Amino acid sequence: MASDLALEASLKAIAAAGIPAGKIDLIILATSTPDYIFPSTACLLQSKLGIRGAAAFDVQAVCSGFAYALTVAEKFIQSGSHRCALVVGTEIFSRILDWNDRGTCVLFGDGAGAVILEASEETGILASALHADGSQHGMLEVPGNICSGKVVGQPFVKMDGPAVFKFAVKVLAEVAQEVLERAGLDAAAIDWLIPHQANIRIIQSTAKKLGLPMEKIITTVDRHGNTSAASIPLALDTAVRDGRIKRGDTLMLEGVGGGFTWGAVLLKF
């Protein structure tokens, strides 16, 4: 279940942050593969963590989900209504793959990643931007649902790979530049780019458009596959734990996913 993976990731994030779970007053969970129609997977995670009273809800923006969730959490904290957010990306894409479709089943994986975001006098998130274009939904979708206890439509991932590639490279470069402009910085200020791990060709093309060497790009797609909303926090966790990312580094997180949705977050680690 997505909440089980989310629990493991959340416990590791809480331990890394060195805070008690009871300090968390906001849980935002990004997923396209929730445990149930309802309750939200965020509420199920909250129960498993033994937390009561904190706001908890899901965000559904597919592979952009973590960028969306992190940006929403930042706005809550900036408003002063909340002070400590648990932001999670978790997916069980194996549930919605057609194992006879080699254009999708070999690409996607299951996983979860999480971060703790706290109110502070120091600047953390420097700038962010979120976008969507619903007219492009047909490029990547699961065009099915449940009605009267039966599956209606197609319950598996359907993707137009070439169209997704072209669209993703374009918008990922654009949104990264947009966020840099909002922060008053240029691409040279980025210590590490942590993109959604869609595929290596998209990552390479995006890096080239931004003028960044691959040595500055965190990639885990070769190990984890495309874990959708979980891919950015999984890559972030990998690079923090292996020592590449250090305190004070400037990070660009960005993703693009079905919807179509896309977004980026520039932050000081």
C-alpha cells in the first residue's frame, strides 16, 4: 500500500530532522495511487504515525506531485497557520501497469520519499512555480474508473512516449528559468538539479538546455525507475545520504507529469 511505503519514508525523514512526530502539524502527501478512494492516504499515514489533529490531505499531480506538495506546504508555513510540515511522495505504480505494454511497464516503479519543512528565520525556499495544461491530458493518463463495482474504461497507464518527451523537455527548461528569474539568479547558482526521474534522455536534454553539466544532476532512474511523485524525494534522499548534497547548497527540484502538470522549486538546503 502507498501508505506503508510513505510510513517508512516518513519515519526516516523524522529521524533525519531530529524532531518528535507530534511536532508535525501538517501532512501533505502526493500520490496518484492512493490506498483507497477515501479516506486520503495522508490520513492513513497520519494514523500509522500516531499523530492526531494535524491537517492531512493528498495532492494529485502525478509526477509533479512532490513539487506541488512542497510548494503548498511552503504557503501554509508562510501564512503562519502551520509551523512543521511532513511532505511525502509515494506511489505503487505496479498496481496500474499493463505488463504486456513494454512502453510503460519497464519504466515505472514503486517507492516513497519524504521531507520535513519547518518555519525558520533563515530563507529556505527561494522561489517556486506551478503550472498545468489540462488539454494535454491524453498524452499520459489512466483512462478508467470504478462504477457500480466494475472497472469502466482502461485501468492501466497509457502514454504517448514521443509526445511526452517533447513536452517535458520544453516545460522543464522553461519552469526552471522562470524560478531562477523569480529568485534573481542564473543557472550557475544551482549546485544540484534534482529532476523528476522520468528517463535519462529527458534529464540529459533538460540539463543541456539549462547549460548544466551532468555532474550537477542527481539521477537515480537507473536504480529506482520512474516512481512518479516519489522520484524527486528519493533522489534527494540518496544524494544527501551519500554526501553529495551538503548544508547550504542551492537545489533546483522540478517535475512534469500527467495532467499535464509541471513545476519547480529552488531552495537552500
